[in-house]
Amino acid sequence: SESLKDALAGKFFIGTAMNAPQIEGTDTAAIGVITQHFNAIVAENCMKSEELQPEQGKFDFTLADKMIEFGMQNNMHIIGHTLIWHSQAPKWFFTDAQGNEVSRDTLIERMRTHIHTVVTRYKGRVKGWDVVNEAIEDDGSWRQSKFYKIVGEDFVRLAFEFAHEADPDAELYYNDYSMAHEGRRQGVINMVKSLQQQGVKIHGIGMQGHMSMQFPEVSEFEKSLVAFANLGVKVMITELDVSILPSPRRDVGADVALNYDYQKEMNPYTEGLPDSISSALHQRYLDFFKLFIKHHDKINRVTLWGVHDGQSWKNDWPMRGRTDYPLIFDRNYEPKPIVAAIIEEA
Ligand code: XIL
């Protein structure tokens, strides 16, 4: 088989995130890769609330419509990302005309309007929604977001109910990162169980796969994957990439951050990856894909967070202007050897 999607057919969807250059079609080579290898798409940015509703009541669906159109034409499994998230949400969402924080009722109304408008527009075309993103912390406690602080933990239930009202046939997911973390695993399990006990329709849990070469351990990731599946929901690996770059020190001050040696230390592979690191990256991807294939009965979809290395957000996060190699297609749109290895493994 020549393509990931053919090789993995019958196991799980294999997806990628699309950003503006792919959606607008200026990154033409990426379109070829997407249509050859992937059968699921998600918007990397253009369906976040600050993009879709930058001003209250003024929706901008230009890019999102284009992506949905592309997905429909190419028979893709289309995922909506994301309805309720503390990040990339417009400021107006939480403040009134005087600049004061809105009341609980007002925020709930705004959530309802946003979710109803967006989900209704793409009803029948978006198959699944990341309804709530990143509500739980590493230690299992609630993230102290505006949604949580103003509405209380019910904001999650309400978001799912609004989405279900707008499209009863859409699958509804909870999505979060560092899901291999024991505390977060338990926190998410508790939250999902509580939603299920309240009769809330929740169909899946998305495990963002933003990995480094060390974390998470495959066995810890597996524990979460199995524990989530045991809740009776689908599991998705939603934002897979593996950064090979060192993590910036958290204690770094501006003077150190601007220091030339430090910059170089944080961005060591501008000229290409040493073979030893390429093969370690290959092995890391292979270990995870072996795990996904082993548990394919639990996994609905695996989505890479971007098409090719040149486009990855990891070049700019958590530090700007770096050269990272986190995806499975390189800067020349060529498949890395891992692509053939996954096809072989499937
Ligand atoms: C990231 C995008 O990749 C970047 O382009 C953007 O600048 C910030 O957001 N968790 C998520 C994704 O759920 O939406 C984030 O995407 C990465 C972390």
C-alpha cells in the first residue's frame, strides 16, 4: 500500500491539522500529501472561538467554510476544534461593555449562542467536535479558567448539552494534553464519569499527543488509553507531534533568553538532524504507532498536528524561531522512513 490511510483502513482514521496556507491552497504540495495519506482533517486554528467570533455576534466563517468544503470534496472525516477553550478565546466573551466580568448567566448565554451557531452551521458535515478543551490540570484538579471561575464545573456539562442540541448526530469529545500524567488521567476519568452519570452525551476522549523524546512513557500513555476506553467512550490521539528540541528552562529571564549561547543551545539543528536523532525519533514514532495498532479496537482516530516539519507550530512554541522536526513528513514534503514503517506495521 502506498498510503497511510489505505494501510490503516479498518483500524482507525488517520488525520492531519490544516492551517491557513493549506486551507487557502497556497501550500500546494501539502494538499497532495493530505489527499494521498490522510482521511481525517481538523482546523489547527480557524475554528477556535477568537477566529470564528472575533466580535460578539460577528462571525467569520471564511476559512472554516473553505476547510469544510475541502473535506467534503475529498471525503474526509471532519473534526471541529474547538468549541470551549480558555485559550484563543476572544476577550469580549468574558467582559461586558463596561469592561467588567460578565455574570454566570451571561457567560452561559454566550456559550450557548457560540456553540449553537457554529455546530448548527456544520451540522451533518462535522462528524465530531472537541467540545471542551483542556479543563483539567496535571494534578487532576480543575483548571482555574474563566469558564470554570464564572460558571463553575457545570460549564463542561452545559457545553456538551448545547452541542448535542445543535447536532444530535455529532460525536462529542473532551480533549486535553499530558493525558499520560497519573493525576490528570484520574481527573479526566472522574469528570467523564460524572458527566455520564448526569446523562450527558459524551462519545470520546481526545488525547493530545504533543510529545517530547522523553515524555510521556509509552506504558503511561497506554494506561490512560486503556482506562479511557474502559469508560465506554472512543479514544482519539488528537494532536500528535514529537519535538526533538530541548525544553526551554522555565526560570529563564529575558537576559538569559536573549543570550546568544542560550539561543543556540535551544535551537541546535538548524542545518539538519544528526542521524542518531533521526533514528531515535523514528523509533519513538514507531513505539507509539505499534501501541495504537495494538489498541486499534479502542482508537477511533490518530491525528498529526500538521502536515510537514516546516509548517509545525513546534518551530515557534514554546520558543519562537526554532527548527524542529516533529512530524512524519519533512520540509521537502517527503515522507520520513517512519511513514513506510507505519504502513508495514499496519
Ligand atoms: C496551537 C496551534 O498549533 C498554533 O498555531 C497556535 O498558535 C496555538 O495553538 N493544544 C491545542 C491546540 O488544543 O489547539 C493548540 O494549537 C496546541 C495545544
